[in-house]
Amino acid sequence: MPLLTTEQVIALAPDTASVKAARGLARPGKWPTVGQNDQALWGECKGSALYQVCVDPTEPAFKCTCPSRKYPCKHALGLLLVAANQPDVVPIGEPPAWLSEWLAKREQAARRKAARAGADSDLDPERRAKRAVAKDKRVAERQRKVEIGLEELERWLRDLVRQGLAHAQQQSARYWDGMAERLWDAQARGLANWLRELASIPASGEGWGERLLAQLGSLYLLLEDHRRIDVLPEPLRADIRSRIGWSWQEADLPA
């Protein structure tokens, strides 16, 4: 698999701050695990957590478990810089399960996209146009429901933060489930599942407040990104839609 040069990696960065941060991560000691095969690079980077980073240099495409909304994030850029400057420390090996899952999802999405293109090409122009109109209507209605759900979630988050963490700790599971159910009805099912996971944090012991704030911050950043989704790179748009709860096929749709 051909690797990118340092100059090519820097050209991918969304801003100069990301370049500076990535250079700070381009040291083997920051990466307990790194590897590559003929499809991708992968690594685990030490930060406030151990972030799992996947990179396909040929497209290029990126995936990281960090909360950053920059695309690519500093961890993906840092991994590419390690590979560019010190290729000997990135051995060829068997990919971890989380990388294989990412590659499999990308392959499935590509196959579905090709199949849809092939099916549409077999239709006469009139039927193809009707199918496109019907699809646009379905997507628009789904998007309308999602927008309503996201607006309600933002109000709910603001109320939660305004009332304080002590208020959150006093709430029953129903407090979280109620909002999660409304998100489910709005077809933002990824967010609904995320919110249900947050419900267990207030009872998770020492440090729960910091953990909850970190998750709430990531959730709010996702809402912020969705507001400006039209100006974001397409891979990041698809990632945002996927986190909200669109399927991989739906997440590949244009904004």
C-alpha cells in the first residue's frame, strides 16, 4: 500500500492548528499499537482516552473514536505522519476487529452504491426520474422529523446543564428514556441509543460528573456540526448522519 508523504499529509489538514497538534502526536511513544496491511493503517493513540484510529491512505478516508469534529482529526494526521517519517515502526500485520469492521462497512456501502447505480441505469428516463422524486420526498420527510428531534434535544440539553449535574444525578431512568423515546420517534435512533447509555453515568461512581460532561459536550458538538453540515466535507457529513441514526445507505445521501 503506497503511503503519503509528509507534504501530502499536511495538505489534508483542515487547519494549521491540526498540523501542529498532529506533529506532536507523530512519535512512536504516543502509539501503543500501530500497524498496516494492503488496505489501511491503524493505531491506538494515547490521549485523554485510548483512541482507535483508522486510515485508508488511497482515498483517503479516516475514522477515529475521539470526539473531534475536524476531518481528518489530529490523531489520523499524526498516524499518517508516523508512517511517512518512520515507516519501519508501522509493521505489516493482522488488523484488529475494529479496523476490519470499518473496512467492511465501507465495502458494503460501496457495493450498495454501485448496485443502486446499476439498477437505475436499467430504467427508462421517465421511471428513473419518478424514482428520484419519490426518494427525495422520503429523504426530505425523514430529515424534517430528525430536525424537530434535534431541536428538542438541544433544548433538553440546555435545561440539563442549566439545572446542574446534581439535578441529573437525582433523576430516574425515565428522565433519560423520555427524551430517548422522542428521538426514536423522530428517527434519530443513534442519538436515542446514545442518550440511554448516558443514563447509567450518574450512578457509575467517582468521576461520574466529568464523564457525563464529556459525553454531553460531544453530543452538543454533534448538534453544532449538524447545523453546518452543508459546508462540511462529505465523509464528515456521512459520519454525522450515521451517528444520528441514518443507515449507511442513507448516510451516503447528499445534504
